[in-house]
Amino acid sequence: MTLHIDIPEETFGSILAKAFRNTAFVAGFVITLLILAMAVVSYGWTPYDVTKLVIADKTQAPSLAHWFGTDHFGRDILSMVMVGARNSIAVALVAVGIGMGVGVPLGAFAAARGGLVDEALMRLNDLVFAFPALLSAIMITAIFGPGAVNAIIAIGIFNIPVFARVARAGALAIWPREFILAARAAGKSSTQISIEHVLPNIATLLLVQGTIQFALGILAEAGLSYLGLGAQPPMPSWGRMLFEAQTHMVVAPWMAIFPGMAIVVTVLGLNLLGDGIADILDPKSRRQR
Amino acid sequence: MKLWKTILAAAVLSLAAGTSAFAARTDLVIGIALEPPHLDPTAGAAAAIDEVLYANVFEGLTRIGPNGEVLPDLAESWTISDDGKVYTFKLHTGVKFHDGTDFDASDVKFSLDRARADNSVNAQKGLFAAIDTVDVVDPATVKVTLKNPQGSFLYNMGWGDAVIVAPESADTNKEKPIGTGPFKFQSWAKGSSITLVKSDTYWGTPASLDKAEFRIVPDAAAYVPALLSGDIQAFPFFDADSVAQVKDDPRFKVVIGSTEGETILSINNKKPPFDKLQVRQAISYALDRKAIIDGASAGLGLPIGSHMSPASKDYVDLTGRYPHDVAKAKELLKEAGLENGFKATLKLPPPAYARLGGEIIASQLRDVGIDLEIIPVEWAQWLDQVFTKKDYDLTIVSHTEPNDIDIYSRKDYYFNYDNPAFDKVIADLGVTSDEAKRKELLGQAQKILADDAVVGFLFELPKVGVWDAKLQGLWENAPIQANDLTKVKWSE
Amino acid sequence: MNLLDIENLSLTIGDTPILRNVELSVAPGEVMGLVGESGSGKSMTALTVMQLLPHAARATGRVTFDGIDILAATEDQMCALRGDDIGMVFQEPMTALNPVKTIGEQVAEGIRWHTKASRAEAEDRARKMLDRVGLPSAKFPMSRYPHELSGGQRQRVVIAIACALKPKLLIADEPTTALDVVLQAQILDLLRDLVAESRMGLLLISHDLAVVTEMADRITILRHGEVMEAGDTARTLSEQTHPYTRQLAQASMHVPARARPHGIETGRPLLQVEGATRDYPGRLASLFKRAPTIRAVDHVSLSMTPGQSVALVGRSGCGKSTLARMILALDQPSSGTIRFHGETITGKSEAELKPARRDMQVVFQDPYGSFDPRQKVEKLVAEPLHVLEKKPTRAERREMVAHALHEVGLGVSDMDKYPHEFSGGQRQRLSIARAIITRPKLVVADEPVSALDVSIRAQILDLFAELNQKLGIAYLFITHDLTVARAITDEVLVMHEGKIVERGRTSEVLDHPQSEAAKALVTAAPDLHRAIAQRMQEQG
Amino acid sequence: MTAYLLKRLAIALATLVLASMVVFAVLEILPGDPARLMLGMNASADQVELLRNQMGLNAPLAWRYLHWVGGLLSLDFGRSYTYSVPVIDLVRERLAVSLPLALIALALSTIIAIPVGLFSASRRGRAGDTISMGAAQLGVAVPNFWFALMLIYVFAVWLRLVPAGGFPGWSAGIWPALKSLLLPAVALALPQAAILARVTRSALIEVLNEDYIRTARAKGLPYRAVLWRHALRNAMIPVLTILGLQFAFLLAGTIIIENVFYLPGLGRLVFQAITQRDLIVVESVVMLLVAAVIAVNLLVDLSYAVVDPRLRSRQ
């Protein structure tokens, strides 16, 4: 499949102006900002202490005192959602970081070298892709023990081939360009060309993929911690909150509703942001999922 | 929303109308949490095997009754020699295995010899350790000679691991169990369900149910929807945490019974700083049992102060030994030189009581300065790391074997507890058959454990059964983990 | 009565005006040439007639086809007209066909749709039509897919689709721009014949004045969405009354002023290519069998002296670009040697190539694609400085860039701009600035003006000529356009199927070609002088 | 074409071999002793050792690997430690749930997504497009297990139309079996459909900008005919890619949904086997899933060639 990359010919200002006319971008940006703000605020302040169990106050319906109600240990769900945001974001962000940090250089290198190196790297990529991601993540956490760090590694590993693929496809679309030929004629090495010319030109592609993987990372983290393989108590996590809510669904549906909404809104926000960026920066670029 | 609900409810009513009237049912779907790895109770420790087969498909010489009493089963009656070493069992006659072969004394000898053989994979070989010889006197009489008298021998013969199997089918029981019970095995859809049907050739009172399906529901969260949707009519071992959702529903009966499951916060007694008595006592003071019971067993567990079921006649109430006292706990830690607290790990096996209790305990211990890192582990890891390798600080587990206070005297047991005084009490107990004397010794043992704060004693695991209000005859208590369906029937 | 009448047509897309008061008409059997540079609105005029404009487009005025008011017609009416009474041929034959359908299906589809003919009937007609456009089914079965055909053959399929139902009007939008001159001549012949056969009206859209002159009875010259001049081809172009018409015509024939050509100088040759061959392995036909090796360049030898300007001409796919890349050491020959300044540059590492790179630069065809859009001019133009032994300081670098920009007619202030802030012609100047910043001895220019409008192209050719004089740079022009070769080179190498088949002084070769390949190129090349002369004869 | 096929096949095989090594190596370092687990807390070390010997756990590593691979090749997957039945039987039973579930979900997702994608692409930028793509955005964002939970409470608990979980087996009849797969299939399909609809739409929009669409329009075909006859098939490649990925995901990634609905599928088999250290089951099933993913990828590659004649003649 060929990848078209239309390189925008705009200045920062005009992009910004365009950004704020793009509904998806604005909505995504605002939502993401709010979630981030929530996570940041939770470091300094939450309505209640999430490590403090008040069994006497368990499964209280939403009220003025507890906007989102309380859970089976009497903890304030709003506070837990706030602190949980921190966990979700940290896990997903670092996992994306791992994926980008390893995958992009690999993909760029494969595209720059071509031939056997490319073939070998891409086959390696296929190998990782051949493993069912969630299952493998479970295996990884089963081996190294459940916890946020291992969840990050498990999710991060499966981000690597995604970014490698996107980076390679993007780089392959850039390499035949004449400006690369010009740089080669100027005697630049393939590493220099990759850094100076290729990476800046596929940055938007990677940014968009990054937001998608970020959103997928949030979902994956929720899934893992739903299975009890994510962050461990007392650190609240959205997935585990949903798991715990299940045994109280009939009497305390709010235990399931609010963390669920938190996941949906965050993922929605990130996806909108990604769509928005893609629309603004290169309307024709094709994203890979 | 309101309107929607009305419309939908109307639609549902019209749909449900067709199925509402039915005669007294003779079928039952029972939910169980764990799937048995195979179906041979004499070759595996998994409680799930007994939950399906015990008393239903397989029978022993004796059996355990709903309240933990020993009842005759395949043995009609027995006599015990004066020295307490020879048991002569008189067997029922006319008993047939489900494959049509006859049951007689040779099957008993085969089963007992097989269970105690060197290459036996019986998970409870200890039950048979006292047996010296098994002799067939005549087809209806069998004589068991013990190496030394054993007070619990008849009880032991009532375990699922001691059921009688036929030599013809012993090797295939894992897949296709053949027993003598009122139900015979019909099918096993792996991962999904095991179905039993009534046996036409049963020697005793036939069962009321024609068909019983044990459906495997591994996730406690699915219990309530399964009940509410009518898919499953009984959960003999329900999730305590979910009880609140059905307890006010008139369609269901919630039955709280007792188990032999002492739920404890196990402590690695040799690992510093837990080797210090003050530290262990501080932990005991720091625990707020009420909150733990409320949070981890929906308020249904009975508090314990030592390793004995409150339902036991030998129970001594020691719950007041360490009242919840944060100041006292801190003081003890200070005495132990740990006024700044310390860090430790808490490994939690999968059951809800452990995972929920662990979170509460971690929070309570944090209040006295002990910072616990929670490490959830699967059973496999738990057995490997905690139970076998003793690589742990704290863990929570329910010891469900009945009358198992002796575990604290076992060498190399995972508590790493070693107290000669306690060992002596247990040794004495082994050779004492006088009831009053035994009671006293057991009381002493309980007290020593409490004084040493060997572990944090939490609560007796409640047996929460939830089933259709019209269902009768299911066990309320769980002296052993079994679902005896012999007397179960639908009212109406 | 005219077949097509466009009166007072104005078009806006969003807020951007595209056409203003355009007047145009085509009579049955007449060829109307619509000429203009890029952005003049030629294609939009055609799309207005087809009613295939983008959603945001708004047209006013009057367009009448065969008595039907096109602007007021419903979509259903238009569907009935399109493909039946009006056919259209597009510029890009490589993408104009659906890659997943056979050519037979694609030609038959329109026939079936409009005539409700049976599949067999439609296929029969399609076969005849393909035969007519030069794709006999014996040689080109209808089950062929577009990718199995060459560009020229694909364009024939597109023409077959457009003409399948003998339309009254055929619109051809730059039908030959993407093809080389020889193919261009063939396609133009085909169109001319089709028009003559069925008295079709033809609206021929092109930027190439020579092509239009050869073909059209009347021409309309469009600029910035407005008609500059319209009339009989011969009269319009011979009189050149309108200044814009004159400008266009002169630019088309422009020859830069050059002093005495170099190339006879003796001394050390600058570049020597000896027996250079480049093979590409054939694709894997099966696991054990490969298709035969493709030899892109076949034992080519050539030599250039300092300051000489040489053209390498040939049809597309003849191997000229591959040769250029080998000379630039961007590709390795399979055999043979290339020496620059007497030093072998084949098989050398990047580090060893540095001295050669300093003296050898390149200018590419596409002024848009040859600059990294993320970098500023200063950095882009300075890129070749990378090969200098002594890295210039930042101030020195700016100085050098400023100087290079000055030499190509750009200002110092342009240094801090991004490439997109420049027009196509300006970008080609930047490209040249980049090429000369290291004061090279040789510049390889691969089709440097073929993407430019005629007027811009004239200016760039002048710049090349000027730099050749001033700096003594030798040029190797890779081109398929003989007018470029004629305008600026001393010597011509004609390449055909990987080999050099003819070489000699430019005027000699172009006026008296000896080889078949050279002859074909020369005859096919449109020439405005010749075309006007011919028109004058025909139209009197 | 054959060369292309053979090359793809060779790559697939090499990937399989590598994957088998990875799987085997990973499971070797998994902590926990299956023998101990089978025997429970009260078993002695001798008993455990005996069982380990019986299960062949004490043989050398390389021998066990080769033995395992040899077994896989002859379709002998070994015996499950916990179930003590041949793994192949377990797999067959579980596949009887997982495969139909995956296929139903895939079919549902395709049936929903392709028309929505077509609709949206043909109405690009209009209200219908905005609404359906907004819904798709929401669908992508909803975690499927949460969605499943909501479905259970509405359709099983409240409306009692379908079972809340469990699988009666195909022997119970087609309809009861299908009924119990309905909710899980919907829970799996909707988020996938959302993704697929978005991909279909953007692939179509891309294709609709191609030159040959204009050629087709110039032939006089109405927009709708162009959409169906020319655009859809050309937009199939990204759609097929996603479908392939989704099928692979559906075969193996349904663990959570299988848990929520306590379905005896492959995913739960592996999950259970991991927790019970039934290594032979984990190894075999993971290998099988990897093989399935590779096979699906191969199929997708081949289907590209069916859809796009250009690939048929390419290396």
C-alpha cells in the first residue's frame, strides 16, 4: 500500500488558526486538557483521601458530599476517578513513549537501509504482530507479576511494531522525494537524512498515531486492570474500579457508571484530538490502525 | 427513562408470559466457581471435584453430614475393637456401581489400598497413614486394622478422598466417573458445565431431582446476573461481596452458614521484623476485625481470635485478646524499635476475601506506620512462592480443612512458627481420646497461638448460599466443600 | 449552429474567483484549442461543461450544449449526456483508469449504461472501439488490466471510453502532457482522425502552444480566468496582436543568448563514462525462475569537457535518468567505470566521494518536490556545504547563501523563508542556487524546466545560460524536450533503449538526425514555427 | 503470483518457527509448579517430584522443545495437566465456542460497518455523516467489557431475552447455543464495527478523490453507481486489512468478554491455563492462535491479490 503524505505548506500561525476552527480538534483538545488537569490536580488535592477506607460509608449514592457516590469501601468515587486518571495517563503515555522510542528509529532505519535489513526488521515486526496482544500482555504480567510497571511494558511492547510500521511506511513515502535525492547528492549519510529530513516530515503522522495509541493504551490499561493485572491497590485504577463495581451493580450502579464514563470520555477526547490534528495538518494522510 | 422502562417492561411481560406456569421442576442448575480439573476425588486436591461428585456420584464407607457429623454410608454399621485399632465395617448389599458392576468388600480393599500405595497420587494420603491392613472378611464385611488408635478415623473415611471406587473404572474416573451414588455422571462440557442425572439403580432413597447441571461461573461478578436472569437457580457458595444485591429480593433465599475456614493474615514468623513478638502483636492490635468483616465478607463472617471455628464445641472466644487499638500498636512497634514504621509486602491469592481483605488490612496497617505493598498472585504462584518457598511477609488465606489447628506444629509449615510448648500440646492431643481432656488441650493450643500472635486471626469464612426461594434441601453449612443433592427438591 | 456555446461564464470556488466572463464555442467537426498557463482556469472550464466541478463551485452565465442549458440541467440529464454526447479525456493516463477492472469492462461499461445493450453487444462494440484506437484485441485482449499497459496505451483506452458512443463533443484536457513526444504525436494523430471520422467537436486543452497550433482550427487564450484572445489559429498566432499572445509565443520559441559555445576546448575531460551498464534483476516469476534481467543502461560511454553543455535526450524509459543517477554517484553501475576529474567514483564510500560531490551538483525537475518543506531556504541552499572540507561558520554560511541567491536573482531576505512561500519558477531558482553554492564544475539537470510554464521556463533557461558563461559550469541536461536541447546545449547525446545511438553537435543532430530514434524524436517534437507555417498554408 | 504466494508462505513458516521458540522460552520462565498446584497444600515434596516425573517436567529443555514441536506437527498437542485429556480435544471443544463467536461478531461488525461507511462517505460533511461518525467515535471509545456489562443488565437481567452468560453447548440445539452467543457477539462487534466504519469511510473518501472516479463519472454513471462499481472494490484493501486484524483479535482477544459471559472459549482456556500453570495447554493454544493469526494474514494478503490485479503480477 502506498502512503500519501501531503506536506503542508503553512506557517505555525495559520495552522493554529485552522486548528481552532476544527470542531474535532477543539473538542478533543478541551477534553484532553480537562482530563490532564484532573490528573494534575489530584496530586495536590482530591475531595477525599483515596487510601482511606471508611467502611461505614460504603456504597452511598451520589450526593452533595460525594458527587459520584462512594464505593464498597466507602471511598469517594470522584476522588478515585481523579487519581485513576493519573494512573491511566501515566501507563498509556509511557507505553506510547516506549513504542515511539523504539519503534520509530527501527522503522526509519528499516526504510533507510532497505533490502535485507528492512526485510528482517519487518519480519520481526510481523512476529510480534502475530502474538495476540492482550493474551501476551496477560502472559507478561503473569510472569513478572501484576502491576502498573509491567502493564506499561506489556502495552509498550505491542506499541513498538505499530510505530515501526507507521514510521517505515512514512519514511518510505519520503525517501523517493527529490529533496532526499538532493540531500544524498550533497553527501549526507542516511542517518543524517533520516534525522534532518525524514523524521520532521513524518512527525505529524507519528503524532496522530501517537494519540491513537494513547487512546488504545488507556483502553488496554483498563482491560488489564479489569483483569486485576494493572496498577495495584491502594492506587485506584479505572479498570479495577469497573471490576469491583460489577459485584455491586444492582445496589450501586454509580460504581460502574462513573469510571466507565471516565474511560469513554478520555478515549473519545484523544481520538477527537488525533482526528483533529490529522485533519488540520495533512488532510489526506492515511492513518493506520 | 421512566417511560422507556414502562414500555420495555410491558414488552417483556408479554414475552415472559409463555414461560411463567410450570409444574414442580425436577431439574436444577447449580453455579460453581471453579471447574474441577478432572472428576476423580481420589486423585486430586481440588475442592471443585467434591463440590460436584461428593455424595452425589461417589460414596465412602462413611460420609459427613450437613453439620459435620459422621454418618454411615456404604458401611451400614461398624464395630471398633477395644484397643481402638480394628474397625470392622458391615457393608450394604445389593449396591451397584453405575456401570452395572456390583459393589462389595473387595472394592473397599481396592480403594483403600490404592489410596495409600506408594505410587498413589491421592492428595490426602495422610488420611490413610494410620491404616496397617485392610482385609476382606466376606463380600459384605471388611476389616481395617490401624497401626495406632486414631480418634478421627471414621471422620477421615468420610472425606471425598476416601470414596470407594471400582477396580474396573478407577483408571477412567478422571474423565468418566463411576460411583455408587444416587446420581450418575452424564456429560462434561469442558469449561462450561457438568451434568448428572438420577441413577435408576441406586441402593438407597432415590433423589428427587432427575437432572442436575453444575455450571461453571468463574467470575463472581457474573453470579448476580446469572441468578437474576434465571439461568442458574442456586449458588451454594455465593460471593459474600455480592449478597447485598439479592438479599432483599423475595425470589431468592440467602442462607448464611458456617464453614471450617479460618481466614487469617498469615505472617512469616522467621522473617524480620515479624520474628519479633511485639511486631506481630502490634499487627493484631492494628487490625479492626469489624471493618474487615464488613468490607471483605459483607459483614457475614464471624470474628475469631485464634485458629478454631466458633461453631466448634472446642472453641474458646479469644477475640478480645487484641482489641483494635492503634495507639497500643504504635507503642509496641516503638518497643520493637520500629517507631518509624517499616515496609513489607502482602501477597494475595485470588479469592475475594483475600483481595478485599488485603486492601482493608493494608489501609489499617498504614495507620500504624506499616506500609504494605499489595502483590496479587495466582494460586499457582501462591503455592509456589508462599506455601512452598515461604518467600513472603504477609498473606491472607482461609484454612478450610476442618480441625486443622495442628498445622502450627508442623515443621517447615509456611508460617515458620516454632514453639515447643505448642508442639507438646498438639503431641498430647494426638494420644488423648478423652473429650474433656481434649477440650482443655485445644483451649490451651488456641490460647498459645493468640498469645504468640502467630498470625492475624480475622474471621471464620461464612458460607453464603443463595438459591431460588422454592428450592429445598441444600446444605446451609459447609463442614466440607460439597453440594449434597440427595435431598434437594423443588417445592410446589 | 454551435455545438457548445459558453457565454459570460464566471466561476467561483468558495470565495476564490476562478473564471471571469469566459466566452467560448465549439462547432461540430471543429477543433477548438484552449491555451493557458497553469492556474488560468482551462480545466475548470472543461469541468463546468461536464458539470463535474467540486462541491463548493458556483457557476454563473450560460453554457449551452446541443440546445441544452448545462448549468440548469439536472444530475440525471447530465448523466445522460456524459459519456454519450460528451466524452472527456484526462491528462494523467496512469491514474485515469480503475486499476481493478479490465480495460474491456471499462470501455463496455459506458456503452451498456447508455444503450442498455446486452453484455455481449457492449463487449463487441468495446472491442471495435479498442481496435479503432490502436489496441487490437488480438494483441491487447480486453481482459488486460490497466497496469499491464504502458502510459500511451492507457491513454488510448481512456480515449476509447470517451469516444465509445461517438460523442458530439470530445473534451481533451492536456491529453498528452504526461507522455513523451513520440507518444504525444501518436495520440494527437489519433484524436485528429477521430474528429475527422465522425464530425466530433474537439475542445483541446493544453499549455503547449505548439501542440494546439498543430491541432486546432481556432484557439482561445486564457489567463487568470479571463479570455485574452480568441480566433483562427493561424491568424491569431501569426499576427500576435495581443501582448499576452505575443509573450506566450515568444517564450515558447525562446533561445537564450549564448556566447560562443564551449566544448571544443581541449584538455583534461571533466567526466568520463566508460561502458557503464546498469542491470535490474527481473522480478521473481516463480520460486526458481526469474524474469530476464532488465538492462536500463547498456554500455554507455561518454565524455564531457569542463564548461561544456551537453543534452541527453531520449524517450521516457530510455535509461537517461538512470545514467544521470550513476554519474551523480546516487546509483552504482553494474559494470563500467565513471571517472570525474580523472578519479574513479564508482564503488567509493560516501567519505571518499566528498571531493567529487563538491564539484558535482544536481537540479531536479520538480520545483515542489525538491525542497524539504520543513526547512528554511538558508538551510536548504546551504545543504551542499556539508561536503566542504572546512565547515563554514554560521556567518560565512549566511554569506555564501546570500551570494548564491543573488546569483540566481533572489534576494537576501529570501533566506529566512520557507520554500512554499515561493512560486514554481522561484523555487527552480532556489534549486539552482543550491546547485551552484559549492562552485561545482558540473551540474546535472534532470528535466529542469519541463514542469514550468513557458514564460517561466524561458527565464530559467536564461539563468542557466548566464551561469554557464559566468561560472564556466558544465551542464548535463537530461530532457525529452528538443527545444530545450536546442536552446542551451552544444552537444546532444540521443539515448534509446539504454544505448547511446547518436551523438554530435546539437544543431547537426536536430536538423539532420541519422538514427531511427533520433529521427522519431525530431519529427514528433512539436515546433511552433513549423506549426504556424503549416497552419498558414492550410488556413490561408 | 505463485512466486508471491510461495514467498509469503515461506515467511509465514519462518515466523511460526520463531514464534514457537518464543512461546516455549517464555513459558519456561513462568513461575509456579504445575505439579504442586495439582496436588494442593498438603502434598509432600516426594509426591510432587513423582508427579513431575510422570508429567515429563524433569526432562532436558531441548528435548522437551523438540518433543513439543514434533507433537504439534503430528497434531498431538500433548495432554493437559489439569484436565488430563489431550489438549487437542480441549481445543476442539473451545473452538466450537470461539470460532462461531468470532465469526458472528465479524459478520455483525461487517454488516453494520460497511453500509455505515458507505453512507458516511457518500454524504461527507453532511449531517448524516457527522452523526454516524460521532457514533463511531463513541463506539471506539467504549471499553467492550463495560458495554457487555450494560448489555447483560438490559437484555438478560431486565428484559430476560437472552441468557446472562454461559454456553449450553451445540448439543443443546442451534438456537439456544446461538442465543447465548448473541450478547457477547454484539459486545465484541460494536466497537469493531465503529473502527471498521471509520476505516471504510476514509478509504472510500480517498478513493473518491482518485482520477478514475472522475473518468467513471465522465462516462455518465450516476454517483451511486460509481460508488458501488468503482469506489467500493478499490477501497477494500484497507478494509480487508482491518478485517484481518479484527478476526485475529476476535479469536484470541476475547478473554475479557469470555470472562464476563463465562463462555468456555479459547481465550478463557488460556487464561485459566496460565493461572493454573497448565503449560502444555498455554503453549499449544498460544501457538495455535499465532498460527491462526499468521494464516489470517496470509489470507488477507491473498485477498489483496484477488481484489487488486496489480498485486497478482507483483513480486
